[in-house]
Amino acid sequence: MTVISKKDVEHVALLARLALTDEEKETFTGQLAQILEHAGKIQALDTTAVPPTSHVASLTNVLRPDEIRPCLTSEEALSNAPKQEDGGFAVPKIV
Amino acid sequence: MAYEIVIGLEIHVELNTRSKMFCGCPVTFGEVPNTAVCPVCLGHPGVLPVVNAQAVEAAALIGLSLNCAIAPNNEFARKNYFYPDMPKDYQISQFDLPIAIGGYLDVGDRGQTRRIGITRVHMEEDTGKLIHKGATGRIHGADRSVVDFNRAGVPLMEIVSEPDMRTATEARAFLVKLRSILLALGVSNCNMEEGSLRCDANVSLREFGDTELGVKTEVKNMNSFKALQRALEYEVERQTSLLTHGERVIQETRHWDDAGGATTSMRSKEEAHDYRYFPDPDLVAIVMDPAEVERLRAGLPELPDARAERLGREFGLSDDDAKILALNKPLGDFLEETVAGGAAAGKAANWLLHELAAELNRTDTEIEDAAFTPRHLIDLLQLIDAGTISGKMAKEIFKTSFATGRLPAAIVKETGNVQITDTDALGKIVDEVLAANPQAIEDLKNGQERAIGFLVGQIMRLTQGKASPDAVNKLIRAKLR
Ligand SMILES: [Zn+2]
């Protein structure tokens, strides 16, 4: 059974903004299929009595009080920006 | 053919907490770009978000005030998308386990309210602001954009209604009511123009009797109550026209252009949303302690429905007046403060809803920013009650007081513009007017009551409106007896 098609890989690549060559698409289709198959084994287990686990850490309610902490200066914030303009991060055109 | 209108709303409200949702940067508006930012809200590698406890409490309060159930266990998820307004390339939101679900809000007038379902309330973070650079200043035609992340990470609550609204007016009433509740809770400034309250609408039509929903469009960019109503009316008409001509409605997002008075299709290529939500591994679940939820419920402030009922009962106001004052918190607060200062509620409410409301509207002023305060209104009403000024003079003095912030008593003292109640001074003028108008006296003696109005009018004219109409009336009758 094919768990993932080349079309799925193309879709995921598009969502991740990855430009893949045809060869890479073939490679990843195979690799992703293997990974999903492996994960699929877990689905064979009966988990009706197991609550969904979104975290392995048994922590809840990690909260902080509503207090202001020091910020970066705008120079610091922009220091790694490839391009800046008017105190902002300049980005290429969007549409 | 008439179609049934189906409207559901999605409201985003920015909380007015001190700090952001997941970091200690301040919540600001209009600051210098990128000065309220830190490695967390800039999405630097290796940082950890930590939830603002105050934002969780505010979210729970919103849920409770909308009659929702508070989820004992709620979680954050990553909503993945690429857009430069989010530095992480995902927005932290809630997906399958929101903090509040299944509530309602009653909208409409007493006796004919409709119950609008609330699907959910969830917590997320706001995005940054994009400034498009280029010839037009709009996204289309821009050759680059500049990002300010000051708003990125500000606590944002999303409130989703059921598709229960049936007219544009009802949708507007829902939003007005919701805003008044949020203001009563004090959790947000709810300023639609500044974007701290934003509303999107899902609109579809179907034949009456259908249980399936029709194809919907999502309308965005409605920045005022009026814009919401106009946009919905436009969209309903557009869809009706399509359907009656045998065409189909296309599921898409449409942008309301307030100046042009129309909705236009937003590019639909990227429409197929695939956000690939998954639990955020950086944030653990929030478990709501039932006792804590009950403590919050007990501490809920008086909400608009209860306030309208109380204002009507305590102050003897009409249902309509009480409702307007309850839905507009600052106006209601103004009234209560005025009454607490000793003014009669009915008279105070009258001034508030007419003279003051008109002046606020005319000068485009928020009541909180007005120089005319409850103290000014108390002062003005006292002058009227004492007979120092007439109702007509009060309107003039009010305008001066509103414009300058000076107390009415001070204005009266300075101008010496007081009502003439002194019988001796008035007596002379009354005698003069009676002597000059024998016909009116004749008419009055013959039972034509209208004649007294004419005589009073003459006296008011001679005194430039300063005579007390009451005193004049009494004097004329006494002299003719
Ligand atoms: Zn920050």
C-alpha cells in the first residue's frame, strides 16, 4: 500500500516553500513513506484507554505574572536583519 | 426569490494586559517600530514562550460572560503559514482544545431577543504590522514591505459565533453587545479603528426551510459597526443577485472597501488553507481548576443586560434609554456618577442622551476625553433646579461649558446671564407688554389660551430669553385677574 504519493510530497513541499527537483521528489516520496509506515505500526496498538499525549513532560500551567520585562532596542532587534528600512524589517514584495 | 440570510462572525480582540501573551514585552500602540520586541516575539532560535497568567484569566472571563463552558484542559497549537507578519512562520493559537466552548449571547430588544450561539473562545497571539512600500502604499503594486513587530505576540482572543444571525442589523447588534460586554469586563480597549477589535463575517444564503448551509464567503476589513452592516448588506445583495440569475456563489475571502462601498475578491490561489496545526511542544497544557473558575464567575462584573435592568429599576428610565446607557459603558458610568453627586436621574439621563450625545457626536469626541464631566452636569442641573437659568439658557451654557471645560456656575457668574425671576423687574416689562397688546388681553379674557403664549413670547423677546417663563406666566395671570 502506498501511504504517500508524489503529489502529496509536492503539496507538502509547496507548503514548506521548498523547491524540489524531480529526483528529490522521488527520494522523499520513498523516505516519507518509510517514516509513515513505521509510525503506522503504532496505530495497530489498542490505545482506547490511553489519553492523547501532546507532551511527554508531566507539567501543566507554566505561567508567568503579567509583568513587563526589558525589550531589545530597535538597533539590537534589527541587527540581524538582512535589510532594514524606517526602523523596520524590510522584506521582498509579498504578492 | 427570497433567501434566508445566514451570518456568523469571527471576532478578534486584543487584550489590554501590560505584557504580551508569551513574553514580557509591553503591549503598546503607536510606539516607534520594533521597540517593544524581544528574542521571544521576534522568533529567535532557542527561546521559550511562557504564558501570561493574566491573559488566561481574561480569556476565561470572556468565556464565562458569554455563557461558555470553560475547558478543564486547554492547549496551544502551532498554526503554520509563511507570511512576514509572523517571525516564527507559525502563530501560536488554540485548535482542538480551546479554553471556552458552547456559549450564547442574547441579542435584540426585550421580548424579542434572539439567542446567538458562541462556538468557542480561544487564545492566540497577534501578528506584526506590515507597511507596504511602493507607488500605491497597498500590497498590490508594492515592491517591498517593512515589518514592525511591536504588535506581534500581543494577547489576542478569537471569539467565534454560530451561523445564527439572520440580518445585517442583527450581526451589528451582536457586535455592539459583545463589545459592551468586553468593555464591562475591562479586558480590552475594543477600539475598532485602531484594530484592537476586529470582525470578520461568514455570509451565505439558502432557501427558507433548507437545513444545509449555502456556499459562504468570508468578508474582511470592516473597521466600524457601520462598515460591518454595510458590508453585510452589500454581500447579501451580491449573493442574492448571483443566485437569482442562476449563478453560483464561490467560496472565497472578500475584502470590504468602505470608500467604494463594495466587497472584492481577494486572490484565491492561496486560499486552500492548510495550516497543519499541531500541539506546540514549547507550551504545556493549561488545566483550569474548577474552584478557580467558580471564583472568576462569582467575580464577574455587572454585564450590560443586568445593568440595563438595574438602571431601569433604580432610576426609573425607559427600557430604551436604560439599554443605550448599559450598552455604552462610559455613558452609563457618567450617569451613575452624576446621580451619585446628587442629580435627578431622569433629568441627567435626558441631558446625557440628547444634548451631550449630540455634542460628542458633532465634535467626534469620546465621552472619556470630554472636558464636560459629571461634575459639570451636576452643576448645570443645580442651576436649572434653583431657577437661576432657564432650560433654554442651560443649552447655551452647556455648549460653552462643553467647549471650554469651565463649570456652568462660573460661566453664569462671569456673563451675569441669569434668569430674571425678580417680580419687580419682570413686573415692569409685563406691564409694558400688556399695555401694548390690548387685543391679546381681550382674546385671553375670551378664553383663547393661545394668547398667553404670545404675551410670554413678547416678554421673552424683550428680556433676550432671560425671563423665567414660569414667573412671567404667573405675573400675567395675576395682573389680569
Ligand atoms: Zn517580546
